Amino acid sequence: MEAVRRLRKHPLDGLLRPERLPHLWCPGCGLGIALGAILRAVKRRIEEGYLQREKTAFIGGIGCSARASLYVDFDSAHTVHGRAIPFATGLKAVRPDMKVIVIGGDGDIAGIGGNHLMHAARRNIDLLVIMMNNMVYAMTGGQLAPTTPTGLYTTTTPYGNPERPINVVKLVATMGANYVARAAVTHPPLIERYVYKALGKKGFAFIEVISTCPEVFGRHIGMRDAVDLLNALRERVVVKQRPHIDESYYEWEGGKFVLGEYVDKDDPSYLERIGVIKG
Amino acid sequence: MAGKKKLPLSGNTAIAYAVKAADVDVISAYPITPQTTIVEKLTEFVANGELDAEVIHVESEHSALSAAVGASAAGARVFTASSSQGIALMYEIMFIASSMRLPIVMAMATRALSAPINIWNDHSDFMAASDTGWVMMMAHTNQEAHDDIILAYKIAEHPDVLLPVITAIDGYFMSHTIEPVEPIEREEALKFIPKKVTWSVLDPDNPVTMGPLGTPEWYYEFKRQQHEAMKKAREVFDEATKEFEKVFGRRYEPVEYFMMDDAEYALVAMGSVAGNVKAYIVKEARKRGIKLGLIRVKLFRPFPAEEIMEVISNLKAVGVIDRALAFGSSYGGPLYGDILSAAYTRGVDTPIVNFVAGLGGRPVTFRDIKAMVDATLALDGKTRKDVPKEPYFIGVRE
């Protein structure tokens, strides 16, 4: 029995709330891959003594991705659709000693909460925002999101999306964030590396993680099989050391997702500017 | 109209079919459970060419209603739909829509409000909208949900009314439950609600400004007019339902009475829980010789106080079921508050008691209804002074 118990132990069990598991994510969903990579980075930072668990909080809005805040064994809050960043801003303002991590989906962070994302980046407030981008409103069943690539089918665009997707990487970079990177669930070590690095940055850090949703995104574009969708994404992914910001726009048909660190600088952060912490 | 073809439709799909029949020009859509399939179905109609409308995939509910306001101000027939947190986010614009007197129709699949997050059904979102100046109806069957959309445009666009209308159904219990529905065809719908711009619209040849500053010298008059329009809405509701019956053969009243002819006691309810009460009356109460009836409030704003009081004044005792709470109020549930005010102003002395039940999707069972009936019957021979000052919280863990 002991051997079985040992076998069932997961290396990240200590950072998760096993009583909340199994999670709600569908089989083949990319979110578990991403959360695993994020937690490996967090674990390393804790082991190095850089992060304290009791001084780390995970904040989520609404959506599949935002549920991550429920599964991690940290202080966490599940807030309102789009408002995870304002919640985190308030938290950070009162507890500048805490490391505040926002995990949300594309609809949550860039759609309904897009305005908050812009202004948090403009303010360069000391937060880490991780946006899992599955390019669709997944939890409500696969409707068009502001990140859906042009031409793709969703439940609300049965004849193809006529709109262009928002380029969140470029938006956040333009607003002046200190750190902007894009990773994908096809390359978990990249997610881990960027999160590890972002956790050490002052100011606003933003990581977009391109994720796969076979259940409602893949289904409508003829790739319901999780492996097919992951392979289709892998074919479109290009990793660059320091990609130019103009390479950040993505398309699905004939397009590419350029992964890499787009912005890495050390401008004064919001907390420095208001004198809460020393620069 | 008898013998027409019926389709098996969920509450949400039934609403989408009616919106198609109303030939709307603009649909603004943002997904939220349990409303989402209404606009999903509509985008399918539009994509198939069955409905010639613009679909705006907005980035939040606040934008959904804002886009609806803009489109309506330009003279379009407009539709949107939402639930719960979406309604809460629309709150600011709901007042704008009603004060600008724009005949927008919005379907609501009712759902509890956060926190904690709850996607199941109660009436918290509906009741939170109750003082925003919208005409409000709540259906009880999917056919009624379908018909309400057509009625809503009839009332909203009437030149004496010009108010936005909410047509609500209960999330999941109706939104995702399939019933036979006889859909109204576009041709007959448009005879009933011809497309004619009856409201003030933006016109480049004759420019106007909508919604500018209303100084203390003028603001109050706008509000008074909204109050009058709401009263007119009641008259128009009665005319519209009569005409609707003539054309489509189905009769709707602001209040539905079930086994009230010989009733001595009644429960007052809204939405799907009325079905549970009906079943209880037939299967339990009447078999035990309890002369219990049901008063189902369909039209919530303007509130049909007169007819409810006329019936209640002859009863021994009445229980009001609320599926929402008015925290800190002197009454308990919002529906109860309206009933009590109506009773006071009409001099009705019948003891009326409040039950709060089914919050956040908790089922309202026969056992719960029995508890309500028992508490109502216990008021027989009592006066209103004997009515508990606190609502009964039915089916909650204390």
C-alpha cells in the first residue's frame, strides 16, 4: 500500500489542493500542462528562498483558466469575469510584500478585462499576469473570443470569423510592461523558464501561453482529437530568442505563433514610483 | 390557428425562434451561462441567411447593452440577452436605455449572483433589475417564453410606452429544458408587430443630441414621464395580449390564477417554481381537502397590484415565495415587498407570509412546499399583526 501511496504522489502535490482534484478541465486540455509548468517555476523560486508561500497569492477571474486559482494551495481568490487584475492591484497596493500572480484566460484578461490589462501595464504595477490563450470562450461552450484567429469557425461564427484577433503581446508591450513573453503548451519548458524569470522581475510582467482546447475550439475547426490539435499548434509555433514585436501577430491559416521574450527591461515599477519600495 | 406544427424547443431556442420571427436588425451578444444558447442559435440563423441582422460580438455585457442602445437610437429593432453577472454589469446602461426611451428587448435566463460563484437558477439578477425602468415579464413555459418576445416588441415600440422590456425565463429549469412549442412565423409576427420606427432616433438631416446633461430644472420631468410610461405599459399590455389572443389563440394575463375559483389559501410565485406548486396543489393539497390555489405573477413591472389584491382580499391566508433576498429590507423577499405595499395601499387585511426558497439553484421540493402551505394555513383566523416579521427560510441549513 505504501508503494502505491508513494506512486500516487505527484511532485507538485505540495502546491496543489488534492481535495479539489480531479480538476474540471476536459481530457486533452492544455491548461494542465501550463499549470504544471507554472508551478514548477514557482516551486523552484520557493526552494531558492526567493518566494515565500505565505506571501504568494493566485488570483483568477472567470473561465476555465481562472479555475487554476482554485487548485493551487496558496492564498487565492476567484473574482468576477475580467476583474482579476483590479483585484490583484488592490491586493498588491495593500500588501506590497506579497507576490501576486493572476492566471486567466484570453476572454477574461484580454476581452472583458482588456481595459484593466492595458492600465496595469501602463502603470507598470508589480504583478505577474499569465494569460492562457485558447482563442475561444471555452467555458461557455466555444463562442468567438477577441483572440480567435480570422476565418475560424466557432459556435457564434458558423461561417467563419470575419474579425481580426487582438495582439495582446503587442498591446501589453506598447503599454510599457517590463516583461512580455509568449509561450505555448507545446513547449512546457519555455513556460517554466518565462514564469521563473518573470517572478524575479519588478514592474508588470505578462506571459501569454497559447493553449489548446480540443473540446470546443478544436471541434469546430475539425480537430477534436487533442493530439491532432496539439500537433497542429506545434506546426505553427516558432521559438525565437528575442523576437521583434512586429512578429507577435498570429494567424491560424498559414500563420505562425512566434514564441519568445518580446520585452525584458527594468523601468521603474509602480511601487517604486510611489515610494513603497526602493528602486 | 389550431393544429399548427410544434417543435421541441428549449426555452433558449424558443426565444431565438421568436427573435427571428420579429425580424430584428441588430443583435449584440456576449456569452454567459445559461443564456448563451439564445445568441448562439441567433448567430446560426444569421449565418444561414434565415435572419438578416447584424451580429455584434462585443467584449462584455456592458458593451452588449451599450451597442443595443446605439443601434436602437439609430432606429434598429434590437435584441440582446444575458444572465446574472452579465445583468449586473449591464446595470449602468439599463437606466440609460429606459431613460432614453429606447424599445430594446432583452431576454434574461435568470441565475444567481456571485459570490460565491453560482451558475444555477434563482431570481437575484431579475430582482436587481426591478427598478431600472424596464418593463419586466417572467414566463412559465417555453411557449410563453417564445410569445413573450413578440409581446415585448409590441409593448416596447408602442408610441405611448417606448420603454425597454425584459422577458425572463428560469435558467436551466427552462432555458435548457425542451418542451413542445408552436413557433410564430415571421409573416404573422410582422403583421402583429410591423416594423415601424415609433421612437425618437438619430437623424443626420435633423440632428438631435441624446442623453445630454439634464439640469435640476429639467431632470425630474424626465423621471415623471418614465413613471407615466410605465403606467401606459400596463394598458398596452392588456391591449396587446387581447390582440395576441385573437391572432395566435393564446391568452396571457398579467397574473395567472391556478385553481383559484374556490380557493381559500394561495401561494404567490414567479417562474418555474409555479409548476412545482401547481403539481403540489393537484397531487397533495386538494387531495387532503386543502383549498389551495396559485397566483403566478407574470408581469412584474408594472406590478399588477389591483388584480392580485382583488383575489387576495377574499382569502384566509396567503404565502409569497421569493427566490431572491432583499438584504436588510423590512420585508425579506422582493416580490413580498411589492405584495405588502399593494395590500397596504388597497386596504387588504389578509395575513400574508413570506417564504424564501430555492436560492442558487437549490430545488424546491414537495416537502418544502408542504412546509410553506402548513405555515400559510397556520395563519387561518389570524390577523396581519400575527404574521412573522421575518421570512421563513425554506430548505436552508441553519
